Amino acid sequence: MYLMNEIVTQYGYLASGERFQRLHYHFRLGATTIGIIVDSVCLAIWKLLSPIYLPSPKKEDWIKIANDFNEIWNFPNCVGAIDGKHISIICPPGAGSEYYNYKGYHSIVLQAVVNAHAKFVVIDVGDYGRSSDSGIFKESLFAYPLLPNLMRPFPRRQLTNEKRIYNYRLSRARRILECAFGIMVKRFNVLENKMLVGPEKATKITRAICVLHNLIMTREVNLTEIYNEIENHHNQIEIRNEANIVHHNRSSIAAIEQRNKFMDFFNSENGSVPWQDRYLV
């Protein structure tokens, strides 16, 4: 019975995002006890379920991801869409501005790679909110600037039609990541508001949510509806304006050449898709 109470309490917290003090009235447990339950269950979820629903990818996994991106989103040789999300938290005692981000609140950062089906492949959670995407990935397993193995859009200044088509095709493929974040936040309302916990507990909670997201996506989600929703909103795709972004290191010649190869392919007879000219914005 106690185990069932733990599970119900955990679900109530993740689904509602209610304060521990308010959940106390629903479950007749002390706020401190609820906090302990949330912490322990999140650890258990990560330990027991992450090897099943968020395992370290193997070579064959990367190949399948690339094939899926090519088949579904018409982007070849892509092993994942990558981006970050700020998870709002309370200001940690003595942290100063370490967790204060450019959006005006304290946060930790979830950096994620997703596959073509909106499931997380790799996550990195817990960095300071004030860190930029580029800085975080420089310190983690992935690098964020334009690299031979990491594509970015062309800056908006002086765009040719060929570059616009490349930007559209890239943004179309990476939109599945925005979709994954949106589904996760809608399902776990604790992410919609400020987590009234410190960075360490927020990291545990976020990791558990990512695992549960993958579990639900594997078992329940109608992927056809997701694909249709994305296809019906091409005109809402936003391409990041990189004109004013300054990187510490200039993009290498190899990275620029690789991006140009994609651009040429997307504008070729073999690589183009029938509808891409409609989105030259």
C-alpha cells in the first residue's frame, strides 16, 4: 500500500506541478515526506527505466535514426535534432547569478537529441541557466556551433533562394524536437511552472520525465497525428536569426563545405521535394 501511495503521489506531482504543501491535503502526507517520495521515485525511474527507454545508442541505433529522418523528414545523414530547454527553478541559496538566464528567471538547462519520432536519444541535464547552448554543448558530449557533423541555418542576411530552401529543410527536420518538448510539457505540467526545488532535485525530476516521455511515446502516442500536425504548419516554422550570433571559433572550412553540399543537394533534382519552393521566406 505504501508503494502505491508513492506512485500516486509521484504522478500527482509530475502531472499537476502542485506545491508539496498543497499535495499534502490530497494525499494526507507531510510536505517533507512528499518531497522525499518524489526524489526517491525519480531516482528509481532513472535507474530502472532509462536502460530500457533511454539507453546509450549503438551503431545500429544511429543508422536507424538516420534512415527515419531521411524517410519521414527528407533530411539525409541526420542522426538527431538537437536543442536546449530552460527548466525554471527557485533561486538556489548563495548561487548568485549562476542559474539566472537571459529570459529573466532562474533555471537549469535540458539539452536533448531526439529521433525522427519525437523520442529522446541523448539528454544532458543540470547545467547553469545562464550558460548558452553553445557553451553547454562544448562541455558535454556534443558541440553546438557549425561543425562538419552539426548543421545550422544560414544567417538571414543576404539569403539566396538556394540558402532559403536549405534553411527550410533544416528547420523542417528539427521541428520534431520542438514537438517533443511541447508534448512533454503538456503531459507533465510540473514543467509549465517554476519548480520549487533546487537544481539537484530539479535535475532528477527532469531526467525521470524524459524517461517517462519515451515510455509513453513508445506505448501510446499516435505518431501519424504528430506528423500531420507538423506538415500542416510549415508556414509557422521559425528559422533562428544567426546574423548577430558571435561564436568563439569561426566555422571551419570543412563545416561550411558540408553545409553547402546539403544546400546543393536540396536544390538538385534528386534531393528536392515538390513543395519546398512554396516556403521561400
